[in-house]
Amino acid sequence: MDGIVLLKEDHKTVEKLFKQFEKAGDNARAEKRKIADKVIEELTTHTWIEEKIFYPAAREAAPDTKDHVLESVEEHHVVLWMLSGLKGLDPSDERFDAKMTVLIENVRHHVEEEEKEWFPDVRKAMGRNRLTELGAQMEKAKNRAPGDPLAVPSADK
């Protein structure tokens, strides 16, 4: 699978989780906690493989995407701290749904920018073989991703 396709598949997975969260009722605390935990896991792994593998390769292949990559890393920083805040938050806390809603808004914005504004440039610059190679690297790296959102490099910056 090519690297951009892999990232878009991750985006779809997370979007499905967001929709499940949004459909869950106000009293579905246990279900919301379970969904939030899965979102934390998915997004932590996703941001880690992007930062460790995809972003450096994108910058090398398409130097014009530098500003997009830097902005994406800053968006990751915000999202990772939000994930960390959600991780230990009791779903009965009045801030739980609000935190999740803000997270969803931030991630949807980030995904839209990546997919529409700069993935096409990266695809053009890299070509199919390089993207397939990156996809294999990213798939393998998912197993090494940290479980803690604050262990992703951009959380520190």
C-alpha cells in the first residue's frame, strides 16, 4: 500500500470513530470512553509514523511542502496534548465531551489540509515506487509507535 493511501486509511478509521462518538448518547459514558481510548491509540500511532517517516520523506522529495509539514507538526503538538488530557479524564467529567469535540474539529481541519493541499504535491514528487516503499516502512513502524501521546516527538516542541 502506498504511504499516502495508508495515511488516508488511518484518517477514515479515525473519522468513523468520531462519528460513533457523535452518535453516542449523553448517557453512553462507557461507550464514549472506549471510543476515546481507541481514538487516542489510533492518532498517537498515526502522528508518530507521519513524523518519523512520512514528513521527512515528503520534505526531501517536495521541498515546497516544508511550510505545510511545519504547520502539520504544530497541529500534531496541539492534538497530542489534547489526547493526553483526554487519556485520564473520567467520561463523567463535564469537560470530557467538550474536549473530544474540540479534538474532532482540530483533526478534521488537519486531515482536510493534508489531503487537499499537500498530499497531491507529495504524490507527484515521490511517485508510486517511493510511496509504496514508504507505505511498507510506515506499516511496520506502527508496531513500534508509543502508547503515550506525549512520547511523539512534536508533543515536546
